[in-house]
Amino acid sequence: MKTTTDTPADGLLRRLRALEDKEALRALLMRGWRALDHKDWQTWSGCWAHDAVLEFGPWGRISGREAIREKVERAEAGYPTMQHHILNTHFEVDGDRATGIGYMWFVTDPAPGAPASPHAMGGPYDWEFRREARGWVVTRQRLGVWWTEGTGP
């Protein structure tokens, strides 16, 4: 918000901060979801707030970073390889809080080398974030599944 005492430099600094925050949110998701693909559960769960909430249709609502990690780790144990793609992201930053939207495209091959088709699914992401002393973290993620292809493990 512009005040009567703002200088052109103040506006530039606000815009630069917003761009840096949006890039930090993208980097958080890329680091975390790449770690997810590598089953680096410590790095992935470190992207979440301790009081985070995950809402995913088939699972309902899961509260707390450790409960989220346990559920996702068990659910993805049967996938030897995974690729989580985050597409068409958009972020809105308001101080130390932010929201984001995007799309998920998840692909896995449940039996690498077998003549089966890969399993894939896609749908919308809806995130909420909070800036903590250690940087941005996910506080809420809603994930919907709009389509699936193939069969999972």
C-alpha cells in the first residue's frame, strides 16, 4: 500500500520483495517435491510447518507435519520411481503469509521394465504458506484429483 511518505525507492523495494518472496515459494516447492520423488522424507517434510494440514480427497484431512509425512511415505512406498510435476503456479504474498495455486501431474511406473503403462494422475493444488525464521513453509495443501490413467501398485 502506498502512503504519502513513500518514495520511488520504497515502491521498488516492495516490488522486489514480492518478486523474491514468490521465487522463494517456487523454490520451496521445487526443492520439496524433488525430494519427494527421491524419497528424501527429511527434506520433503522440512518444507511443511509443524502444524500443517494436508487435504486430499481420498485421505480426507491430515494434521501435523509428522502425520502428513507418515501417510505420504506409506502411500508412496509402492512406487519405485515417481515424478511430481507442479505446473501453472501463481502466488499472492501478504506480508508473512502467502497463498498459491497450481496443477499436479504425477507419473510413476509401478513395475519399471514391465510392458505395463505408467500410472498418472492430475489435479489442482491450493496452498497456504507462512514465513518462519527458517523461511517459507507450507501450512496447508489441498490437492484434488481430476483424472487418472493406468493403475497404481
